[in-house]
Amino acid sequence: VLEQQPGWQAAITRNKQHGLALLHNEKFEVLLLCSSLSKKARLEYAQTFREKNPCGRIVAVEGREPDGILFEATLSPPVTPDELLHAVRSVLYTAQQ
């Protein structure tokens, strides 16, 4: 859904190591955290993302806030494509203000 938006690029991870490597080596504006990830994995992703992208935004499905990491948006599953797009657009718009 996201990669089909004009001007947007999405990186999809194959596993935790691949995801962390992407976060260490690339710059991102938004991180999407899925509810299927463990709390530990969500925390690692969020911390790495914040370190490398201090102005970045995190959208989390299922609204858990691991160990003090705050999300700019949370969604409760099941999430429709329109809800996901709205959340990402909202956090990007807020970041530009």
C-alpha cells in the first residue's frame, strides 16, 4: 500500500537482523511497527530508529508503548489500508509543521 503512493518508498524487512541493518544504514521518515513483533523487537527497532532518525515518526499497530518509547500514532488491529495511509500521512504532516 505505502510503496504505491507517489513519491514514497517502503522497505520491508525479512527478519529482525535485516530490519536492524536497514535502520542502521538507511534514513527513514516513518517506522511502522507491527503487532506481531515481540516487545523486545519493537523496543530495539524503536530505539535504533530514534537514534538514527531523531526527527522520524513511529506508527505502531496495537498501541503498546515499550519501555518509554512514545509513538506518534497507534492503530488497533485489524488495520485497513486506508487507516494505515491516514496514520502515515498524519505523522508526516505533523512533522512538517
